Amino acid sequence: MVHIFNFENYNYIYDSGSGSLHECDKDTADYLKAKYECGAMPALSAEKIAEIEADISALKDKGLLFADEVKTAPMKPKDAKALCLHICHDCNLRCRYCFADEGAYHSEREFMSLETAKTAIDFLLKNSGNRKVLEVDFFGGEPLMCLDTVKKTVAYAKAEAAKLGKKFLFTTTTNALLLDDDAIEFFNTEMENVVLSLDGRKEVHDAIRKTRNGKGSFDLVIENIKKFVRSRGDKHYYVRGTFTSKNLDFSKDVIFLADNGFDSISMEPVVTDIADLQISDEHLGTVCTEYETLCNQYLERHKAGKGFNFFHFNIDLEGGTCLQKRVSACGAGNEYFSVVPNGDLYPCHQFAGDKNFLMGNVKDGIIRGDIREKFASNSLFTREECDGCFAKFICSGGCSANNYNFMGDMNKPYPVTCAMMKKRIECGMHALARKKDGKN
Amino acid sequence: MIKTISTPREKKVTGCGECRSTCQSACKTSCTVGNQSCERITREENPEKINRK
């Protein structure tokens, strides 16, 4: 299918079958919309129509327009590749929007023992088949509350992987409250990626991300994060914020982060059912306009030589992604699992603690093969609503947990998330086009 | 006039380039765990060979 859209005065055609992005003039866009979508047919000369049809025909012949879409089911990898290791279910912050019940996951606050962490590593190695590179994300709660266990787990994983000719890549997601020199040195030595939570402007951050005594945490983390980023060199990191209905002007928060020297930024819409924070239908117009504002500023910064990487505007249409990934997304519950402190396995961190999704434990392995099969079978082709969507091969059908939490069905995409996703993709495509020809 | 901005260099059944752009979900770590794995593994496991299978 083709998707015809405009960003201000620029008109684009995205062909989902071939994954190609084209730019066209307004007459061509209006003509295509009228012919293939809906809308009034513009008054065009016969010569203009012939020119448009000739362009369409040429692109069709090259397989770059109205190309057939893939309809085949994905392969189902049987080997595990990654663990989200909940090294502790406790946190030193009490963020209102936390999906994890402020770190406790609706259960007792507890820490993973080193023995359980080692068993989790053994589980991953044992179930990784021929995969050479495996990944562990240290997650919480707040992983820096048990840095010693993290360090020992990393050392153990590296040693065990080496015996098998494998390699681990580690990531940590942290609120940076305990990010001292020791932790920074360790992260820079061992972590492939570090995700640091910071919501942007002080007042925005402090309104949600509070300490246990109810005070804002901005002043306690900002210098730690700056120091870490200065020391990071060219290694990966993301300063990751969350926006809620309280800061729908979130482009200001992204720019604030960029102004503070962070050049790798992500800003996610909150996932919550808290009424005064959640993003709902009524906010979508404002959110989409805000993404456009952000995209323009993103391009201005890029043009001025002060560009930054914004996660959601990264659209790689040339390198593309493999078919398996395009139709099956993150691999949760099949290639990737969450391990909670007692060693129980869940499809991902979003399902942690929900006994309906308890898959087994790291000692005994996967006991509920039916759950794994269900997740392995999830794909674009089991999500009927995705069939007519231009974005499907880019968003991969969205997040199963998000769908389940909001719609009660992993295969029913949540329309609010879809709307934001589609807008971000359009912005990403516009950014790609403008950066490519330098016309921004 | 229609001008092509971008098109995939090669269609692959498996073996990808930059997966971080695909999973843009609202969840917290699928972007840092799931996608990163795919990217690294396929890069190191010779995608061409896998595609021939």
C-alpha cells in the first residue's frame, strides 16, 4: 500500500511493500490521494496527469511503488538471546507513573541473590543454541542499589560465555541517583549501552520523579548524568525521558536535554492508567503537533551543526531490517525473557508479576511452553488491525504488553499508541529526507 | 514529479542492519534489549549465509 502525507510544504509517498520513500509536488500528492485514498481530484492538465502516470508506471516497474507486501508468517527462532534481569525489585525513587509499582512490582521489595543471577546466566547460555552474542539488561527497580551483584554477575557471565565461545553485551537502565565514580567507571568498562532516566526540565522531572521523602530528584541526578555522559566517549547511551499529559509541550524537554549536552535522547509517552497523567484520545492532536515542532527543531539543530540523536526519528529505510524482525518485533516471550528476583521467568518486564504469564524459572527452565508458543506466534499477521496500516513494517505491530494492558489482547493494537507511532514515523521520514538533501 | 528519497539496498529474509528503528514501542527496554540483540547477532552471523538457508 502507499501512504501519501505531507509535512508542512513537503509531500511524501511511502510504499510499504518496497519500503521506499518518495517525495513529490502537491499536485501529484493530491492526484494520488484522490485516486488511491480519498479526496477531490485536483484540476490538472492532461500533460500533468500523463507526467504523473508516467512517474508512477516507472516506479512500479522498478518495484518501488505499489509493490506487493510480504504476507508470509515469520520464522520462529527457538533460541534465547536476551534477558532482562530484574536485579532488584526495589527503588530509591517513587515516580508516580512507574509501571512497576515504584519498583516493587505489586509484591514484596526484594533483591536478586548472586546465586539466582548466576543461574539466570546459565539458563541463557544453555538455551542460546548457536547464538554467539547474548544480551543482558540489568533492570529494576534500581540496579545501582545492588551494584556489587551486578559486577559479580557480569564477571561470571563473561567467564562462562568465553568457555563456550560466546559473548555478552550488557545494558543497564538506571535513575542515576547512585551513579558515582565507581559506577561510572564500571559502566564505561562493561556496559554496551546505558539508559539514564531524566524527564527534561527540572519542574517536569520533579513533579513526577520524587525521592522516598517526596522531594524532586532532578538536582540529585543531573550532575551525575552529565559527568557520566562526558566520560562516555563514543559508547552508546540514551538519556531517556517520559512525557505525560502534564507536559504535552515535551519538545521543550527534549531541547532542554540537548542544551545540557546530551546528544542521544529518547522521550517516551507514558504508559499508565493514572487518569491525570495518561495520554488519551483528547491529547493526540496536541501530541502530534508537538512532534512536528520537535522535528523542526531537531532539523534546525542538525543544520546548525548541533544535531542530536532522537530515538524515535531514527528511520533506517536503506539498511532496512530483516523480515523476521519487521513482522515479529521484539521477541519477548520467545527470544527474550524477564527474570524477577526469585528467578521466575516472564515474557518481558511489563508482564513481570502477572501469574497468568509466569513461564517457569531459571532453575527448571520454561515450564509453560504454551505461553512461549503464543508469543512466538504473535506477528503482524495475527494483528488484523495492522493489515491496512502503512506503518506496520516499521513498528512491527507494536508492543504486545501495551496492547494487552490497554486492549486486553496482545493482538489488538492500542489506537492511541498507533496514532503517536504513525506521527513519529512521518516525522522520521521527513527528517530523513531533509537531512539527506540538506534542504532543511 | 516524483523523486525517490530512499529505498532498501537489499531485501533480506533475515539479517538486518539497524533494528533500533523498528521497535518504537512505548515500553521501556524492548528498545535496548530486544532490538539490540537482533542487530548484533545478525551482523556477526553472516546474514548472507542465513538468507541462503
